[in-house]
Amino acid sequence: MGSITAATTTTTTINSRRTLTPLSSLLPKPKPRSPTPSSFKFHPFPLSTSSKPHTQHPIPKSTPSAAASFSPLNLKSRLRNGDTLYGLFLLSFSPTLAEIAGLAGYDFVVVDMEHGPGGISDALFCLHALASTNTAAILRIPESTAAWAKKALDLGPQGIMFPMIDSAHSAHQAVSYCRYPPDGLRGAAHPIVRASKYGLDEGYIGTYLDELLIMCQVESEEGVANAGEIAAVDGLDCVQMGPLDLSASLGYLWDPGNKRVREVLREAERKVLESRNDDVESGAYLAGFATAFDGARNMRSRGYRMVSGAVDVGLFRSAAAEDVNAFKMSGSESDEGEEKEGDEKYWSE
């Protein structure tokens, strides 16, 4: 009521004086624009600047750009340093789960556009979430084509994975999709895409291949036969084994733990490992999926340098089923001790 009374009194005073204050004088004066429309010109290419970056966000010395950056650790450098990397496949396309995976400490997360429901725009949100945790993102594209590779690479992942590579020729093609002409077939939009920080990374063209991990999947009987030649393709960094598709290719779709499947998988592993020469940095590293028949620790002992140990939806499925079963098996009687334990589980961890 007080505000209504004040407004009425003000109106009466104004009417009695018969003078009105112009509305423009009551508003703050707009600040001049900079630059003015007459001097502003759109330039799609990287802009040079002599201004210093904000002191709270220093530019890494390896980035020849005036734009501040926060880049995930380089997967290729870590592999060359002898690290064995452990990762997760993300099929849900949930940025929240991507962020949790990064905070949990995975070395990399594969955003799976081959079997997951999301596309390029969905993957972008997951890349944002992973970047916030300084975790490397790898995009697995739905099929090994130049169009899909171009769209994926322009998002700026730290790695790209090509499915169903069966020969050295198809591996050569995959590598060419990652390189700009004259060395490859990648479409050029580097001045404006996220991969180059929208053109603010002026050194992108000179360093993009040093930063990008190129992976090809061998997941068929034909691919295993050519695994050595595939691994030797120049520019290919990792050969990723696909045990489930390999078992299907061999006629054991419902029996991926079959002895024949394991034998063929070991043959492919041997060929890839023999292709690698660390002294001259040639050949490909061995990467793959852990399964119920082949655990992550066993894979590491056999020479795998990148191991994907879980899938986000699989982790949630198992945890959810265990939670429901635990409740149903506990009976209907309440137990004060169990309630206390459950409370601690959710609030103290």
C-alpha cells in the first residue's frame, strides 16, 4: 500500500504544476559503441592483436595464439611417454555423465556417435563438459566417410575413431579425411570452427596433427587378416580392437568368449604390436575394449596402451539393478542400522 500511495502523491504534484519531466532525462545516457558501425568490418580469419591476455587466464606457451585456452592433456604425447590410458565410452550423450567421468579421473572419454543416439550437436555439449574437467574427448563417428570426419574434427576433439576398417586402403582414406589439402581431403573451415578456437588459435594449421589422435577399428575377419598393414599406415596412431563385431564376423555373435574368437583376437594383437617401433615412432599403438571375458588388467599385460573399461549406460544399468535387487531382497521389515548406513552412503561420500 505504501508504494501505491507514493505513486498517487507524485502524480497529483505533477498534474498541479502542469509540467512533465521528459522521460529521456530520467534514463541513463547510453555509452558510445566501440568500434563504431562505420569502422567495424567483419573478418572471418584469425585476428592479430597486441593486447595482453587477462592475468587470471595465462596462455599456455605451446599455443601460439592471443586467445586464452584450457586444453586437455595430449593423448599422443602421453602414449609416447609410455603411459597406459584408461577410458570410458559415453553412449548416453549426457553432459552431466561426461562431466562426472572427467572428474572421476578417466584419461579419455569416447563420445560414441556410432551406437549412441546423439549426433554432432549433442556431442558438442559433451565436449564442453569434458573440457571443463581437462579430460580428452574422442569422437567415434557413425561411418568412415569424409563428411562425418569433417564435422567431427571441426568440433575440436582430441581424437577421432573410424569404425569398420578392413584394409590398409581404407585406413589410408581415414587418415586423409583428417588432413587438409594437399596432404588429405579434409574440408577447410579452420578460421571459424571450434577446433581452432573459432579462429583465435592462429597456429592451428601448423599443430593440428600433433594434437589429434587418429584411431581405426579392426573388428572383422578381413580386418584381422590385414591388421599388420593397417597398423603400418602413416599417420595412424592406434588400432582399436572390436571384440563384439569380430565375434559376429566369425559367426559367434552370441558367444564372444568363444575360443576361436579369442585366438583370432590374439592374432590381430600380435600383428599390431609387431608393427610398432618406438625408436623411430612408427606403427600403431594397440587399443581395445575390456569385456567380461577379457579384463582391463589382462589387456594391459598383453600390450594394450589404451583400454576402455566401461560404458556409461552399462555402469548405470548395473548400479540401478543392484540397488533395486538389494531393496527387494531385504524384505519388508525396516532396520534402523540399514537406514543409517544408507544415509551415510548418500551424504558422507
